[in-house]
Amino acid sequence: MPKIITKTIIKKEKPKTKIAKVKDRVVLKEKKEIKKEEIIEKEIVKKEIEEPIKEIKVRKYYEGVGRRKTATARVRLFTVKPFEEDEGKIIVNDKFYKEYFCEPRLQQTAESSLRKIKLLNRFEVTIKVKGGGIAAQAEAIRHAIARALIIFNEDFRKKLKRAGYLKRDPRMKERRKFGLKKARKAPQWSKR
């Protein structure tokens, strides 16, 4: 049987002429211009969207950070015209403070710095608090508000210091040690 030899012929593309190259460049330039126009339009739309945000008035505030055990509170005091209500406008983690702290004892602890200086109805307070338990968070808020009030007016320092609201309570849970069951509790020891 005779052998059939097949050859695969690969067609080589003709090199582009100068006119074809120029046409490709023109097309690329047009594409780039279209992209630039799209980008400019997007930027204009973004500016139109962002402009109303810039119109919002930035309010001045006084900030303080308070801590207790492992709880940390970040407080912002906004000055407002005095309102008639005796309770303050205190927002803790996007909730009213009487909703966040259910017990009256904790509510009093949180607002005690403002109540001591008799400015509970003069400030709008926003608070972000995290860590620790609910009681430690209330004391951290008291500490933070006291620090922010001193930034607002240095004359409040004497009254707040005497009340003990400026001192960071150093008592914390002691760490567990190796070989012991808790921080100090040792396993039962027998002589023999």
C-alpha cells in the first residue's frame, strides 16, 4: 500500500501595511477617548452625589476615653441649648441609655459625671462602648464623660476628682498561673 503524505500548510499573515497600522492606531485612540469620556462622566456623577454630603454641618464635640476592667468607652459630648427635661440625651451603642442599662443603679452610674456638675440637660452624648460586663461598661462611661468634661472646662476637675470619677479603677481580674487551678487556688496538697 502506498504511503499518503499529508502536509499541513500554515498560512502566514501578511505583514500589515502602513495604512492598516494607522487605522488600528486611530481605532485605539478613539477607544481611549471614549473611555476617558466615560471616566469623566462617572467623576461628574460622583461629585453630584458627594456634594449634598459636604453640605452637612460638622458639629464641634469634646471626646474622652474611659476604661474599667476590660471595658472601654469612647464618648463624644456635643453642646446643645438646655432643654427642660431632667434626663440627658445619652446614646449608648445606638440605643438610649435607659434601654441599654436596664437597672436604675447602672443608669445612675453612667450619668453621674454629668449629674455631679449639674449639666445633664446641657449636653448630647454619643457613646461607643465594648468589652467587659454591663457594670464595668457603666463605670467606663462615667470615666470617659468625666475626662471629656475636663477638656470642655478645666474648672470641673476639682469637683470630679473629689468625687473619684477621674481615677481609672485599676482593679482587674488576676491572671491564672501555671500549676494552679485559678489565679491563686492551688490543687489539694497531701503530706503523704
